[in-house]
Amino acid sequence: MVELLGKLRWPVKKLALYEEALTHSSYAYESANLRSNERLEFLGDAVLELVISEYFFKVFPGYPEGKLTLMRHNIVNEKTLFQIAQGMELGSYIKFGKGEFLSGGSGKPSLLADALEALIGALFMDVGYDETKVWVLELFKPFLDAVEQGEIPLLDYKTMLQERCQSGQGILPEYQITAEYGPPHNKTFEALVKVDNKKIGYGRGKSKKEAEQSAAKCAYEFLERK
């Protein structure tokens, strides 16, 4: 842990927070009086979203909410977190239980992404938001630059919803056009999206594609609030 923090050059004060951040639930379960990193992961996820949201909000004052959301999604996701965690060799510093370690826990993208979020949560609890923001932006700078320069294509809401459903439930969302009205040159379409046969989003637009995108946005934001 000390070696990792030395490589990161973070202004660490309370080492116990970072020890907790690097303790997977499988290790905590096998050891007495240890807390896993799950609470810090919860906190770190919120801090990371705020840091990245604030960054894009200030750097792109003319961008609408929808585009800012897409840009943030390209940064705050498991793929990006995993790549950063790999660069830090984070897997070699996490404490895993025997079973999780033997099953390759140190290389699992979801576990490394979670641990990185937990570290960010620990840093926030240790030094506060302003200092944490500086180090998070440094850590994510290559990806922020890539999004700004268009090197990482922005995903649309249908793609974002599909990724979320596949990673969380292993199923695909289904779209249905429920209504269309208006003259041929100015039609309006209404759509709904279902996941596991449950209706979770509604939308409308001037084309079927636009209506489905609107429904996907509604559904994605609904799942984000859950």
C-alpha cells in the first residue's frame, strides 16, 4: 500500500483509509475486524462523477446537458477505470480472499475498477474535495484529452443503455414504437423501451430513431437514479 501511494504521489495523511480501499470483500470476510472497500467505492464513484462533471461543465460552457452526459459516460465507466487501474498495477496491491485470488480476482476489470473508485473515496475522506479533484484530473488526463479531441467517439443513449443492461443483467433492451401521428411531412413518433419485459422508459421524436433515443435516455436516467 505504501509503495502504491508513493508511486501516485498523493498527499496521504490517514493510511487506514487506503488500507480499507484496497481490501476486497472476500478478504474482509475471511479476516476479523476488517472492513471491505465497498463503502469507499460507493463514495468514490460519486466523487469521480462530480469531478468529471464539473470539469466538462467549465471547459465546455456552450454544450447542452445531453452531450455533457455522453462525455462523462466516456470517462466514468468500467473500461476506462480498468485501463487506469492496469497502468497503476493496482491488482497486485489489493487484498483478496483465497478463493477470489485463485480465480484471478487481481485481473478482473470490475474488481479493479471498484478498487480505483474506493481509492478515490479514500483520498476524498483524507484530504477533501479540492485536493482530490487535482489528483483525479491528473490521473484521468489522457482520457479527458482524448474525449475533448474527439479521439474517443461519444456513445449514444441506446448504446449506453445496452452496455448497462448487458453488464448488469446480461440482457438486451427492447424498443417498440407505440404511436405515430401528424401529417406525412411532420410526423411525431412515440416509443417505449423494455428490459426483462418491464417498461422502463418512454420517449418521442420526429423519427423512429429519435423516439427510441429519447426512450433510451429516459430509461438510462431512471436506472442511474435507482
